[in-house]
Amino acid sequence: MFVGKSLAAAEEFRSDPIGDRDLKERSMNPYASLADDFYVNMNLNTEMQLPAARETVLGFFERVQKQYPTMRNFYTRDNGDFVLEEDKDMGHQRWVTLEPRRICSGHINPDSIDQALDQHALILDLVPFMLSVSSLDCEALDYVMGFDFNYRGNHDAVVMEALGSSSSMESLVEIPGAQVLNFEPSITISLDESCRRQARLMIETRTNAYQVRRGEFPEDQISVYFTVRQYGSLEPNTTYEATLQQLKITCEQLLERHVIDQVLRPLQQAISTR
């Protein structure tokens, strides 16, 4: 689950000093130095099934490719999802997927946040006309900021070291011979009284018990996801693009106040000292 915020509350975020950073800083990516990879994603979940006719699907992706010609890899997954993406070996990548009831847009390692936002705004501008997705059809709209940390070792142990655990769990870790096998903190909070706008912090590790038992760990990524989600149909006279902009403002504000110094930097430091 996740939750919503009124327009007045969004205006409060706009007026915050952090939100009023100068134009130069906004044009750059202030998050790139926090992790090995950084990405900005948008997910639009619909109540009804999305069109799957060949002409409709190809027409939609051709329009996206017209705007971003380097997105030339189109394919269908085994589960039927349609994907259009850039090459994966450039250090950065744009991608768009069309699922039965979800449209996703992502940009890995963008040069600026606005660069990623422009891509998401294009998708949201196209879907009402090319995929028949009205503002009534919105089940949920997500703005996601993700951070990947490369680490060869016990992911769960380093996350616990970086973020700590409650005193009630410390005695478990102190059991002789005990090793941490799963520690993936996750929390979801409401941002308004109706619980229609929510924020979620989730950490995903990729170490398994076999690796811990053998003491052999491949280099893999620890992922931190921070999502702000709006549930339900849009307010009258509000567009998907405007709603996404509100979610972006809220997401960045909460990251600055509650995630960067409390989660991302401690994790970065714990990894660098191992």
C-alpha cells in the first residue's frame, strides 16, 4: 500500500527552501553520487485491461521512438509484456513497458531529473489518446526513485550494519554462530488523511542461504526504492502529468529530509569500509 496528498499540501512542498534550489542544481542529477546506479521510474496502474491489438501497441511505441530514436530494441516477454528500450551497455538507459494493466517508464542514470521526467510526461501525455486510458481509469500512479549499490558479500549483514536493528532483535544477532540471512527493512506511510497518497521505503537484498553457507558471494546489487504513490481516479480538471509533478516534489522533499542521510549515505559508507 501507499498514500495521497492534497494540492494545498503539494504547494507547501513547492514553497519549502529545499524545493527552491537554484536552477543549475535542478538541471543536474544531485543523486548520482549516492549509489552505483540511480534511476527514476513512473508506473501507471489501470483498473481496466490495456489494449493489446498489434496496430495499437506498435503505434504507441513508434510514437515513443519518434521522440527517442535510440530506443530501438522492441520485444515481447514470455509473459506477454511489450518492451521498448535503449541498449544496455551505454551506462544509461531509457525503457518503457506495456503490461496488461500497467504502463511503466524508466530512465537509468539520467543526466538530470528533468530528463527522466520529460520521458515520463510524454508517456502520460500519449496514453489517453493512444491507449484509451482516461483519468477515471487510474488505479494508482507511482513516482519511484531507486538506488543500486554493488556489493560482493552478505547483503543482509551489511544492511543491518548500516541501518542497525531495534534493541529487541539485537540478542538474536548475538547468538553464537548466528549469521543474518534476511534483513530487508520496508515501511509505508500515509501522506494524507484519506490514505490515498502514500510513501514507501523498501530495501531489497540479493544474498541467499547457499551463498552464506559457502562463504562465496558474487557481486550483486542492494537496491533501495523510494516510492510516492497516488491511489484512485484523478481529481477533476487534473492531468496525469500534473499529478506526477506533485508526486516528484513530494518524493524529493521526503528524500532530502528522511532518506539520504538516514539510509543512503550510511549504506554507502558501510559498503565502502568492507
